[in-house]
Amino acid sequence: MGKIKVTKVKSAINRTQTQKRTLEALGLKKIGQVVEHNSTPNILGMVSKVKHLVSVEETK
């Protein structure tokens, strides 16, 4: 199981409440903020729901 770095690149203004809550659950508050998570199915599903607001890269 690898790790992924998730970076918030767009604002959550004018987004649905579920997308805003998904970003909060990932630990992303400000644009440019980077968090690292294990690449579990739960996290990958959350990232796919807000893929238009974040960028993702795999790490070791």
C-alpha cells in the first residue's frame, strides 16, 4: 500500500456541501495545502469525488 500526496489547487466556493465536507475530511483547508494519506480505497474514493479541485501524486 503506497502513499499519495493530495494538494488543493482550486477553491471550494460555489461547490456542493458534500464536496466541501470531503475536502475537510481529507484535511484540506487552504489552496496550496498538501496532505499525505495512505492510498486506501476510502481515500481514493474521496479524492475521485473532488478530483477537479485537487491534484494527486504518488509517493513511496
